[in-house]
Amino acid sequence: MTPLLDVRGLTFGFDDIPVLHGIDLRVEEGERVGILGGNGAGKTTLLWCVLGLLRGQGQIRVAGRPAADHDAPVAAVFQNPEDQLFMPRLADDLVLPLVNRGMGRAEAAARAVATLKSLNLEAFESRPAAKLSLGERKRAALAAALVTEPRLIVLDEPTAELDGRSVRQLVALLNSLPLTLLVASHDLRFMRAVTSRLLVLLGGRVVADGPSAAILDDQALLERSGLA
């Protein structure tokens, strides 16, 4: 059976600085996979390659399509919501990607409102994202990803700068949605709550891949990887 995400032999570097070394990764439909690693391990670089924003050596396919294909069914939630939310109205941030994909404006507007409602954000549809709290902006960025109905959602440090209550709300939200996730985070408690499988990167290489509980209970591995 073909995996939803298939990464084979991915190598990437910036100029003469190697970052990723022969990464292999398969994610099946419905899996929730996390990527752990200390600073500089290559987590964000790997996500950006999966999104087609960076191109290295090797192969990356999403639902059988090259990651760089405009129609690949993958969407992102970036660490900083401002990277996704910049229109005068929050609803417009969700309409824009749909219109760019050829959807009529009326249909796009209806789907945007429905998506905001599904995440309890309908009260904010006419506000700019800058007027929302950080927790609300994080949820709005997730809405902006979900509106295109992707099969894979990629999240980069989704709990960064969130307080405990906002993290708990995000965990509950993600666990309530039938999503296939690829998540990079330093937040070990969050990863235990939302993922079923974890990869650990060290120096741009996969040094562990297994059930989340087993990885997070391996204190020696966490210490060796700069995570504890």
C-alpha cells in the first residue's frame, strides 16, 4: 500500500553546510507522526522540504505526487501565525488560497466561514488576525490550513509561546479532528498527547523511530539528542 507521505534518501544543505543526510520517512493515512531533535537537528528543514519550499536530493511524494507539485494535498501551520494571516479580514486569509486554486469567490467565502465555524472562530471572521490572541491566531492558522482540505497537515512548533491553557486547548482541538499529522516540536508533553509515533533527529540523521511512549520514556536517547 502506498504511504500518504513517502520520503526516500532526502539530503539537503545550505551552500556547503549539510543539514539532512539520507532521510527516509513514511507516513500512512491517519498517522500522527512527530519529529524531535535539538536546535539545529534539521526538524524545520525537513518540514520545509516536505512542503516543497526547499528542494534537496532524493524523493518526496505526497499521495503519489511530488511535494513541490502545486496540487499536492499538503498544508502547513507555521510557527508564526503572521506568516499565514495577513489579510484585512480573517475570512479573507482562508478565501485567498482557495481562489488561488481556481475556486469561485462565493464558494470560497462559504467554505472559509464553515471552516472558521468548525474551529469556533466564526465570531472573528471580519477581524484582522492581529486583533486576536496568540492562541486564537494559532487556531486561525490551523483553519487556514484545513480550508484547502489537505490530506496531510504539517505543523512547525505549534505550541511556541503558548501558555498552558492554550496548549491544552490546541491538544483537544487536534485530537478531535480526523487528521494525518507531521509535527515538529520541542514540547515533549505536547508530543506525547498528540502523536502516536516519533522520529528523533540528531545532526540531520534519524537516530530513532518508534512509538511515542517508548521514545519519550527513553531518557538516555532524549539526553543524547539534546532533548532532556
